[in-house]
Amino acid sequence: MYDPTFGSAALSKHLNKSDFLKYPALRSERYKEALLNQAVITAQNGFSFLPLTRNDLAGRTIYQINDLASDLVLRKAAQNIRRITASKQGSRVEIVRRLKLLCEEGMPFTIAKMDLKNFYPSVDQEFLSSQLRKRLMTAPSTRSVISSLIDQFRLNSVSGLPPGLAISAELSEFYLQDFDKRMREQLNAHYFARYVDDIILILPELSNQKLLKVQIEAALPTGLKLNFSKTKIYVFGNAKNKTTSVEHSFDYLGFKFNVYETGRGKLVARKVELDIASSKVKKNKTRIVKSLLQYLADGNFDDLIDRVRILTCGYQFFDERQQKKRSVGLQHTYSLINSSAPALVELDKFFLGMVLCRSGTIGGRLALALTNRQRKELLKYSFVRGVADRVHFRFSADRLADLMECWKYA
């Protein structure tokens, strides 16, 4: 039976292997018991202090909590919120799969793609607190913990929800539950999906785009607004013309959708091809360059090979927080694309060019640093083959963190 309380037994279940690696003293039963008692006291009395650490990641501020007792309380609170409110982030792959199927329909429709402006920092803390008081009536301990947490956000001059904390993701999903429900019930949409702050709608033929934006903003909870500069509307007509040209292309959740007009006799349908979004192709090219620059800086060819494996192939590691093996990499992130997708071919061409180039700022230095044998070793790896052949490697979480350090802002 599920235990929603913040007792020692319930909190101890949120300790994971990485905690024991980071805090070796946890192997002592006495230390562990003292830590759990401190977590129980924190849950009962609220946070007297919240050790939030700010870090910069690719130009944006993220937060971490550097106190295990406090973090245990928040892990348990996040689990309780998820169980009590049934808030859950949608599956990215399933959203894309469903969207592709709907785009293949031959009838006229409109796609509205938009996102929320400055999402986490714009969450209204007072409104969030009032909603939690209503929804968590039967969970006073969880309600008290979250109320104390929000007070600490204010004391730390943190607006809205701090990015980087797992509980911020749970609270943001809860915050938008009523909005999601209104979108599905009020707009007469064929399809509505939201993944964090990215929203997409498939609607019948749209006569008033401005009215749609007004309706969506009116349904948003206090504090949130649409980012109008990123709002895109795509109108698809009757797919009766036997053409092979793309009617519209758009990006969503890292995928590029190429939607064609195609007629097949009496059975009218659109052809839809999925690829990797241009921004993600650029990101992978940047990581190729950074990997080569790191090799030129430290001369560690084994690290370079492993970074190429991470980029081109699938890989597995044990996720300490979720306590399970995870399979990641392009073949998993973009499992819906074809192995001959143009983006993969483009990435292979770029990688080949970088490795074989013998002039320029990077190529000239690589010409002296790499042997022919090393070049052949690097070129065994390919984005196309990695996806087509489902090539996999295994790395420890620490090894991954070390290899990816040079990509920190890529």
C-alpha cells in the first residue's frame, strides 16, 4: 500500500545509489538514521533554510539543493503530488507519433504551434499555493511541505519555480492541469498536446487567428502568457493535387515535419516525413567540433572515440535517481525517423569533412595530431549506420558526465 507520510521508512525509500557514492557516511547506520530523522523534522516543521545553489547552464540559471535531508523531503513531496493530482508529463515520442498520423489526413486543417513565455519564473506563487490548498485537502503534510518550500523561494528571491529541481517539473504540470482540460474541451480541436511549455493544436479550418491566441491566453493560469514571437500558424488545404512538393514544414519537440500534398486516386492522404530539427542538427555539429577541440587540447584519443560513440550511436547507463537502466542517443531520441533521413546524411558529411580536413584553424591542427590509423578508427562511426544498425555502448554515469563536460554549453 502506498505510504504518503514523511516518516523515516517512507523517506528512506528515496535514497538511491548515487547518494551513497556522494555521501559515503551513509553506509553508517547511525549517520543514516540521523539524516532521516533530520528529514522527518524538516517535513514536520517546514524548511527553516533551503540551501539553493545557482548555476549557469547555456546562459540560463538552474538550481540545485545541496542538502540531502531537504532533498529527500522534496523527492517524497514530488512523488505525493504526482500520485494525488495524477499530473504527468506526456510522452514526447507518443505526441510526435500522434501528430504525424493526424497530419497524414487529407482534409483541410490548421496547426497552431506556440510556447509559453518565460515559463517557470512566470508561475504565480500565490495562485499555485491557493490551488494546492484546494487540491491537497486530504494531504496536509504534503501541503505544509510545499507551502514552506514556496516561502523559501520568496526568501531566496526566486520568482515562480526554480528550473533544475525535480519538484518544479511536478508543480508546473499540476499548475497547468486545468489549462490542459480547458484546451481539450473548449476549442473544438482535433488534437491538443503540451510538452512542458511547447503547445500544439490541430484545428478545423481557422477563420480568426487573433481570436485563437486571445482564447488560449484567457485560459492560462495567472502569470503565464504566450510567446507571440514564436507562435506559428500553418494552414493545410485539400490534399487533392498530385504534387510532390512540401506544403508546409515545421519543427516540434526536436523533430522536423515535412508535410506533402499527395493524392492516391480516391484515397486522398498526405505524406509526412520526419527528420531532426535544424536546431538539433546544429547542436550535434557543435558537439563534433567541441569534441575535436578537446582532443587537440588534451590528446586523449580514447575520450574522443567515446564522444563520437555517444554522438553517433545509442548508449546505456544506469540512472541512479530513477534506479533503472536508460537507453539514450539519436536512435532513441529520434526513433521515429528513417535511418536515411537527410539530417543524418548531413551530419555524416560534416563529420567526415572535419576528420579529413587538413587546412583551416581546426583541420590544420588535426592534420598534425591525428595518424591515418586514428582517422580510420574515427570514420568507423556514422550517424546513419548508428541509427540503422542500432549500435549500442555502455557507460557509467560518471564516465558520461566526464565525457560530456566539454559540451556543457553546446
